[in-house]
Amino acid sequence: MSQPVLHIVGAAVGEGASDGGCKWGASALKDHGLQRALAASGRTVTWGETVSAQPMLATSRLGAIEAFSAQLAGTVAQVLQQGQQPLVVGGDHSCAVGTWSAVAEHLRPRGSLGLIWIDAHLDAHTPDTSDSQAPHGMPVAALLGHGSAGMTDVFGWRHKLQPAQLVIIGARSYEPAEQTLLARLGVRVMYMPEVLERGFAACFAEARERVQAGTAGWGISFDLDGLDPRDAPGTGTPVEQGIRLADVLEALAGCSQDPRFVAMELTEYNPLRDFGGQTAQAATALLCAALAPVDEALELAA
């Protein structure tokens, strides 16, 4: 069975982060040759419009992200309606609200969304718990239905994710309020000590089984700071002792061969911190591994 057209949507947003350099991540990866690399793997790949946050039109940083979320969600929804597979390239991780609200809306007539969230952070703050008030620390909570209405109620409804259908892998930098919320909801979090003990492949396999169970489709939201800074230093918030790139390439190989794999998102690439392009290379490699036809993906991971 042939795979759908892979359509890349740039998410030019850095207003949700403390370091806004990731706003230029999508354009930098485009210049780096991401589309060409994915096409070389055997996919038909198009690069559509870039959705840009407009902070000057908002009264607050949160307001800018709320408006951006609605705009990105509308763009991703159109990609899905056309029968294409969206790849959203950010941008700070607040873009996940728009990406996965659109996917959940698309799947809603048939069932729910399953999501694997790979990240050094839990991203489960709300405006009531966040000291920094940085919206890129809030998308998990928002997708679970907690936070500002502008982030939780995209398309007029909330709880885009059910707790049992979300798995977070690689967390190692977080605050008690985030951990408390996710524990209360029953979200499966594979903190970094568990990943180191079991191996990323085993953790990802368990996560994939969980998010596929009882859902209409699933996807991956990959924050580059989930990787070890030795492999991907070019992020705004690097955290030591992360997941090694080689382990990710092997585990993600051929994900998009699953007909229920709906979308993927890559976030927090900061080209202003990527001296020598090492992180751009890592980002391109992991996207090719996940989104290439299975034979090519396995070859990339070898």
C-alpha cells in the first residue's frame, strides 16, 4: 500500500519559550535540505505554508500562543482533509496544541488520538502553576483539558487527549506541580532513569502499544531536547543525560508504515545554538527514520 503524501507545515513560533530562537527552526531545516532528504527516502513530500505567531497582535505572550494555536490547527486540519500526512516542524513546543488539536478533531468521528511525547520536560504546567508563564511548558496539560481556554478549547471542545492514551518518554527536568497533575490523571511517564535502565527501544515499544490500544490513530511529538545534548545541542533548553540519537533512529524506523500513524511533529530546534549543524543533521535523520518507507528507514538506522 502506497503511503500518503507527506506535507510539511512550518510552525514559526518562539513566543512560547524563554529563548525565542526556535522560531527560526523550520526555515533553517528547510534550508538544510529536510524536504530533499525525506523525498530521497522514497516519500512524496511537499512543503506548504509556514504558520507564524503574531505577537504584536496580542496583549500577552499567552494570547499570542492561543491565536497561533488556532491558526496552526486550521492549517493542519486542511492537510488531513486532503488525505495527506502532516509533519509539523517547529518552533517551540507550544505548537503541539495546534498540531494535535487538529489531529484529534480529524479522528473524532472514528475515535480518539494516541500520542507518544518524547521530551526532557513534562510540559504539564497551567497558567496557575507556572513560575515562568512560558506557554511551551503547558501543551501537555492543555491537550489533556487543563489550562487556558484558548489552548484547551481549540475547535470548541477540550480533552483532545485521554490520559491513558498519552505516553511521555525521557522526562528529566520538571516541577512538582506538573508531576502531580500527570500522576493524578494516570498518565504513563517513562522518566529518564527508566529509559536508561530498560533501553529506549523497549520503552518506545511499550508506548506504541499503549497509544494504539483503543484509538483511531496515533502520532509522535518529538522535542529535540529529549535527545542527549551530545547528539543535539541546538535547543533552547538542553538537559544532560538524554536519549541517544542512535537508539532513537533504530526504534522509530518505519513508524509511518503503520496505516494508523497519522502525524508527526518536531519541535524546539534552535538554529542560533546549532554551531556546525549537528542538531539539524540529527533532526533530519530521526525524521527520515520515522517517516521513510520501512526498508529505507531500517537502512538509515543501521
